[in-house]
Amino acid sequence: MTDGNAHAEKPHITNADTNQRGWFSKRKRWIITGVVATLLLLGLILGLVFGLRNRRALSNASPADDSVLGNTTTAGAPSSTASLWQPAVGTKWQIVLQAPINETEIDVPVYDIDLFDGTTSIISWAQGKGRKVICYFSAGSYEDWRPDSASFKPEDYGNGLEGWEGEYWLNTSSANARNIMLARLDQAAKKGCDGVDPDNIDGYENASGLDLTTDTAVDFVTFLADAAHARNMSFGLKNGAKILSRVLNLIQWNIVEQCLQFDECDGYKPVIDAGKPVFLIEYPTTDEKPSYVSDEKKQEICGSTKIPHGFSTILKNMNLDEWIVQCPVLTSDQRI
């Protein structure tokens, strides 16, 4: 029996108990502090790692590498082709490569002239008359008479073009050859050309002595078109029916040679369907009479049902001098 007057005994706390309890408290604080410090340090390390990785990705990206910057525009090309000159289907034209055009040439809205022979002043004169000027150069061959011929290396070209002395098929994948083409495009832009006509892109159809295929042609045409567009010049495909479907979105027109003669004109109809002109050249003249075609031959070509509606057809001699016969353009049921 307990004594009612007795007081309940208080717990006896010793100095050892006090010290032990204080040590556990401190230890607990150290653990918490350590965990927090560890988490902060880990966060700092992760931040540095990801930051350096992003900086490295951006520094390695070229200015045109828009995939890194979140932009989907094509490298080397303007964000839109809306500002480029787009000739209409059925546009009349003339091509003169044998000599520079002069102020007495026929009045057509589009002229195709040689890049090297055409001068800035004559281009400016033609544009002042409301005409557009396309500048021709051979992009797929080495020509030993051109002023920049010394820039080519022997390994840049292969076999000669049959029937064209001093001209050789070009390795269109050569970095050196491509740099020369960029310099030519710079020259065209400086002279004020509205567009360019790069010839001989179809080496894959010839005995070039080089590894030229439709794939290398598409790659080369894409390279040239992007570079021309980046210089605010329109771009046309020369022949190239086998690669047309793969580059149709890159071109503003198609210049075609002898598709009636070789029964190939239907292969170029998609260009018309896309709202872009086909500039067709047929060569009906002979070496004996390079500036003459009979009325019967003229009617046979110009009236042929094998030439699709909308083609801008002209008759020329192989010299591509000023001589020309313009065929009426058949659009729907009318000739213009």
C-alpha cells in the first residue's frame, strides 16, 4: 500500500544521459545536413553536365543547322521560295549561247544566255525592257576553254563528251568542282541573272568514266538549286527526265532538248501540271543549212500532238546562235 502523502518519484537524469541525448541530436542534424548537401552537390553536377552538353551541341552546329535551333528550313536555301521568279506556263523564250545578245534581238520575255559571254550591261538592258535573263553554264562538264578552267584538277573529270572537243564529264561529287560551281553562281548573282541554266547534269546516261548515277545527280541538282535559291536566283533543270520526280519541287522550269525527236515529251508533262514551264528545243536544221527549216518540217514539229499542251517550243540549230523559229504555244484549245 502506498503512502498517500508520498510524492511520485521524478526520473533521475544524470549528466551521462544528458550528454548521450545531445550526441544523438547532433548526429541527427549532421545526417540531415549531409543529405541536403549531397543532394545540392548532385544537382549542381547534373546541371553542369547538361549545360556543357547543350553548349557543345550548339557550338558544333553550323549556322544553317536549323534542326538544333528548332528551325525546319532547308540548309542553304531561303525560308521561302515565294520571292523567287516563277515564269508562267507557256512563256515564250529565246536561247543564244554562240554570242552575246545585243539590243537588236527579238522581243521575247525570257532570254537564256551564256554566263561568261553575257555582260552586266546587256543583262541590265534586257531587264530594263521588262525581260528576264537566265544564265547558262555547264555544271556537269569541264570545258577547257572557260576562264576558270585552270581551277579544275585532273581527277575532277573523266571521259570526253562525244562530239564536243575539249569538254569532259565532271565528277559532280568533287568538293573542288562544287566550289567552282559556287563561284559561278556568285558570278551569276553579281551580274544580276534572274535564274540559272546548269547543263549536263545527266552524266549517268553517258559513258562518263565516272561513278555517276541518278542518286548522285539528284544530290548535285539539290546542291545547285539550294545554292542558287540562297542567292535569290531561280533554278531550272536541264533535261533529266529520270530524276524529275525527285527534284520537281526544287525547280522553277525545265529546259528540254529533242524530246519530240526521241519520243520523250510525255515524261516532262508533270512540270506543266505543277504550274511550271517546259522550254523545249528541237534541232531540225542541217549542217548544210543551219538557219533554214522547211514549212513542212516546221508544221510537223509545231503541230505535233506528241508535244503536250503548254510547252514553249522553239526550233534552233546546234550552234544555238540567234536563229530561231517560235512555235505557237498550245494551251487548252488555243494557241498563243
